Amino acid sequence: MDSEPSGSWGRGRGRRGKRNHIGKHREGGRGKGYIRGLMETRNRIENLEFMDEAASMDYIELKREDEREEYKREKPPPGLRGRALGLWYRDRKLKKRENKVEREPCIELSLDRGKEMAIRQMVDSIGTPLLVPIQTHIPERIIKKKRSRSHSRSRSRSRSKSPEEISVTIKKEPQKEEKPMTIGEKYKHLEESAFKRLFLRSITGSMTANLDDALQTRSKLSRDTDLDRELLEELKEKGRSHQYMEMQKFRRKLPAWDKREELLHMIENHQIIVISGETGCGKTTQVAQFILDHEIEGGRGSMCHIICTQPRRISAIGVADRVAAERNETVGDGGSVGYTIRLEAHPPRRRGSIMYCTTGVLLRMLETDPALTSVSHLILDEIHERDTISDFAITILKDIIPKRPDLRLILMSATLNAEHFSQYYNNCPAVNIPGFTFPVEEFYLEDVLQMTRFIPNPGQNSKFGKHRGTKRKEWRMKPKDKEEMLAFRGMVHPYLRELTASRNYSAEVINFLYDQESEELSLDLLTELIKYIDRSQGEGAILVFLPGWDKISALNRMLTQEGLTERAGYLVIPLHSMLSTVSQKTVFNRPPRGVRKIVIATNIAETSITIDDVVFVVDCGKIKMKNFDLNLNVTTLKEEWVSLANARQRRGRAGRVRDGVCYHLFTRAREQMLESYPIPEMLRTRLEEVILQAKMLQLGDIKPFLSKVLNPPEPKAIDLSLKLLNDLNALDNEENLTPLGYHLAKLPMDPQTGKMILMGALFAVIDPVFSVAASLSFKDAFVVPIEEEKVFFRKKKELAMGTKSDHLVLAEALTRWEAENETNGGWRFTKEYYLSPNTLSMLKDMKKQFAQHLHDMMFLSTYH
């Protein structure tokens, strides 16, 4: 009978002649193929034909055997008892940990680049981590043990190769030198499309080459004499308008008007200047108009297009509305003033105009036009805030400006730190505009407590109030908390002794201030202060600064409970960056006579925007700051004390239109401890979004570029961000954008959230994934009530529906609330399941924004 082919798994009659018995087969039987197959398989393993031997079950079994043998050998010496025996086991455990770090002797193997790329692509396509990592070396002892076990259980005629012979064999194989793959070869699997062309263009060029190419094209601001005459006639016609003349009278009263000629002379004779000015000087609204009117009057209106950046959307909108009103126009509609922000645009005409935009919009412009050929003057406003995007733009423009000698760059700061920016731009000239505000009377926490005669109850959850009534055990405190406590005692306590000697404050106020918990923000005190202002002060809007949306919504709810509603003659308006543009615009509207407007805002209301009727400002002294811990690789968002620059800006909001009053909810002693300026954002946040923007602008390797910024970040912070982007598959090993990274760079959010919503669109699970992404980006919508934890967790478990996932609980809660809201049952649902309706509304708006972003990128067909 013919035998099976070599390597087949044959069966035949064995020693006892039974069919299908695997044993010692007769020659010529069907079992010969089986024996030959076993021998060849064993030889392939011993000759290391495949590389995952170390990850096989045999390797794991051998390792366990070694551990058992080692454990048997290492027995404690006889006679050890008690503590001595415990110390022996401790030392053995430490010794084992040290031995694990040492690498075992191994045989080095090499793969040609083709096989390596094939393995990498296969692993990447799986998308999940391997249970056992792929090994590039196999320990010698594993090979020896495998050989010894194989010899003991088989009688193969072939001799197994030793590790030395294997090493020699591998070294004798000729190494093929393969050329590195080009970008085109790497992405040849992508179908030809507009996306592929744009993507390849974004990773194959450079900023320098793009800038040179842009400069070769004809300027978009070439002179048009007919348009120059038309713009001049239009300006003269406005001058005859009664409303325009009334606005001119107001403009002439601003301190910036007195500096008009000096500013124009400096701009005309210097390519870069820095303008600093205190609150109320008019630099934000007037400088751009000075330039535009000067160019039109000089017959160069067709060659003038001014871009003025603002750090926030509401700032760009508010300033554009104000400037348009001063020029007797409406925003956009082909006029001289317009704005462009994310997801909304009312652009002006292309020439003889001013466009206000966010700094992010400017970076998008640089992607398509790196030379800014359509811009004659670029104004960067509020650069003192030192946000990451502004610092990023300042660094890029430093390379662009020398190649565009006709482009004028004006840097504007609200505080007197202009010399820092001037030095960065090679000591460019600086101009200071004196501020103009009406007198502002200031009160501090000790004054507020005395005036309102209200002493807040001690908070049970305060980190400083846990031991109230007993002597605090300082050795249990965290180092940072202990440092704060010592600073409080060293600065505040001596000040309080002075207050006691002055006898201007009651004993209750002094005793309360001696406790560090007095510096915790009390919404009860804030409510009492607003009621005190309303009943004892004159007319005027109240602007309250709070650190975040949670405090804004809580105070809004408390004011409603106290009867400060619209029906009672009060208009309470929350102001937060995440609110819609329509909601933000309502703060500029004056209420009817007899109605008190109360604006509750974050630091979004500190600069750029002017709420005309604000007379009273309440400054809580806190701000939410994002910080990045390099050692723990963790980002935090915590409340911190404001800087002196922030406090001055807040005080200035009260004196814009008349005499004002500012109430600081911190003591005069605490004010002496505040920092002068906030820490630049680039030094305290993650850098993934900055890196992606730099890659979109083709700025090359990120470390050399970031070393040129005003205050360079730590190299470790850059490395951590690069690693995260690599792990997300947003960057490849050569630090180039991947197709995923290209899409993430287009989204105005952190890359983790961006990847989440992109995957949700691809796998058609938009609603739950958007809900989870919004919750993780903002905050949890659940509110845990005191002494109702058991009921709360039972309700939360009900929403989980057996999934045991906090993320899916959030998605289910938001989905049910949206359905109940359509039938006016939303309030009942939130009360039953312990949810915050304000937070749910915010999450719903964020989901709409996510959908609109993906619709603009053509990942979704609709987003309504």
C-alpha cells in the first residue's frame, strides 16, 4: 500500500494490529507518513524556523517547571523561627525582583525589512494587544531544555543543531539591503481621492517650501484705483451721517485716540510693534479702525485687509459688533467689518476691511496660505493671556515676517509686560496707552462679612475643615496642603492681628478669618452679597466671576430659590465658553427699566468684551486652571487663585461706563500672596493638539520648533505627547501624520476624544459614543446627594441594565433624558435619577457640535 505524502497525519495498523491506533506501525502501512510528519515538525521547531517559540505553551510550561524546581532548591535554613524566618523570605523576594531585571543570554536574530513590515501590518490590523509579546530573541536555556526533552521522547535519526551552529547559519545568510519605503509606496493602498491628495501634500512638503511657493504667486492685495476712490467716497459719506458723528464723539474721548498719530507713525515705519494698555483704553476697538481709515484716506484702501485675532469666540463676536456699530454698519453683508469663528462666519468684503477671528482660525488660514498674501495688517490681541495657540502663532509668525516685508504685525497686551514680547521680536518698539476707567471702589472679604453680617457655616467636605473643632493632625496632611497652611498662618494671621487692634471688625468676623476654611468659596455668602447689593446699592448690572460651570449652575439655582427670578424683576444670565453663540450674545442686551441684570461668568468676561451696564463686580478670586503633572503623566483641572493681572482685569469691568464697585472674596493679606501673572499655558498642559497643528503646517520635527517658543516646554512633556500620539496611531515612527492623525488635526478637541467620535461614526454608533465623549470631555451629569447614596446607586444600576459600564450608564441617561424632554418629563426624570439638568443640556449641545464637526469633514451626511 502506498504511504502518505511526507508531512501528512497518517493513521494505520499499529503494533497490535488495530486500526486507527497510533503506535509503532508496520513498514509500508499508512502510519509512516505520520511518523515522518512528526519528525519534520520537530526539526522545524528545533531549527527556529518560526519566531514565536518563546511565546508558545511549551515555553510557559518550561518556565513553570523552572520556578517549581527553583522553589524546591531555595528552602529556608533549619532553625529559623518568627521574625528571622520572615526576614529570610523578604530577602529572597527582593533577590528575585533584582534577577528579573537582568536579561538572559540570548541568540540575536534578524528579519529583513519586508518580513518586519508584514508582521507590523498584521499586528496593526488586529488592533488589540497580544497576550504574549512577539519575541526577537529566544533564551539559550529554553533551546537546551527543548533539545533535552525532544531527545528523551523521540528517536529521530536527524541530529539537532546547537545554538552556535544556528548562529553561524544565520550569519552566513546574505543580508539584503532594502531601500526605505517612500511615502507614496507606504500609502499606495489608499484609493485615489481628494483626501489622498490633500493628505499626501500635508506630509510631503515643508513650511519653508510652501512659503516660497506662496510668495511666487501674485499678491491678492494689488492696487485697484477704482476701488480706492469708491472706498474713499463711502468713508466721506459716513462722515455726514448723524449717527456716525455721534460715535466719533465717543471715540475721541478714549485714551487711544490721543495716541492715534503716534501709533500710525510707528506702524508705517516699523514692521512689528507692541501695544500695551490698561482696561478701557480702547486699543481693541480703535487700533484696527485707525489703520483702515488711514489707508482709505491715503488712497490705499484696496491694498488693506486687517485680521485681528481674539482668544475666544465671544470676544471676536462682541468686538466685531461694537466696531460695526461705531462705523454705522452691520456685521458682514459685504461691509467693512466682519468676523469668522469656528462653525460660524459673517465675513466682511475682501479689501478695505477688518475681520475679527479666533486664533485657531488664523492657524487654519496659514495651512492654505502660509504667506498670508491676502493680509496687509495682522493684529494679535490679548497676548498677555499666554494661551497655547497664541504662543504657537507668535512663534510661526517670527519665521514668516522676514519674508513678507510689506506685512505689518501688531501685538497687543492688556498689561504692562510688553517688554517680554518686545525682546522676543528683537527689541521691536513698544507703545503704551494709559488706561481710562471711572473710579472703582474696592472691598475685600473682611469688608463683605462685616457689611452683610453673614458668617458662612463650616463646610464638612473642605480639605481644611475635616478636623474642625479638634486639633488638626498636621502629620496626616498632604505636603502641598501643609505648605498652604503654613503660608496662610505666616501671612494672614499677622494681618488679622492688625485688624483686631483696629477694632473696625467684629470678633465673629476675625474668628472666622483665622480658619483657613474661610478662603473656600461659599455660594451662600455670594448669594447674600448679591441680595445686599440689590437692596442697598443703586441701579446697574452685577457681574459675578466664578471658576467653572458647576459653580455657575449652582449659584443660578440658589438665586432662583431666593426669588431672584425674571418675574420678580431680575434677569440672571450664565456666561460660559461652551454655551451657544446665541446664548452668549444675550449678555450685551440691556434689560428693561426696573430689571436688575446679573451675569454669572467665568474668566471669559475678563477681557475684550464690554458689558456696558455693569457697575458692580464680584470677584471670587478663583479660576480653573489645567495643569499637567509630568511625573504622573496626568492632566488635572483644579481651582486655583487668580493672578494680580486677572484681579486687575476683573476690577476694570466695573468702571467702564460709570463709577463702579468691586467686591473681592479674599482678604487683603491674600492679595499680597498672589502671583503677578498666570503661568503660560504651554508650560502646564499637554501638547498633543499643538503637535498636530505643527504637523499640519509642515513645521518639521517638533522639538526644534518648540524650542523656539517664548517659554519652551519641558522635553519630557514633548516626549510624553509624542508617545501618546504614536500610541493613538496619529503619528508614525518617523513623526509623520497618519491618515487618522490628519483627521484628528482638523478637529478642535483633544485627540483621544477626536478618535472616539471618529470611530463612533465609522461603526455607526454615533449617539452613545457622542454621549460618552461629551461626558468625558466635560463632566459627569450625576449628582450624589448626602445620605441617599444607596438609593442613588440603585437608580444608577437600573440605568446600567446589566452592562456594568459607567460609560454606558451615562449614554443611557442622556438618551432617556432627551426622550423625556420631548414630552416635558425631563425635570421629573432628572430628579428621579439624580441628574443635573444643566449639565445634561450642556452635554446635548456638545453632541451637536461633535456632529457638526464630522458633517463638515463629510463623515456624516446630516447633523440635525
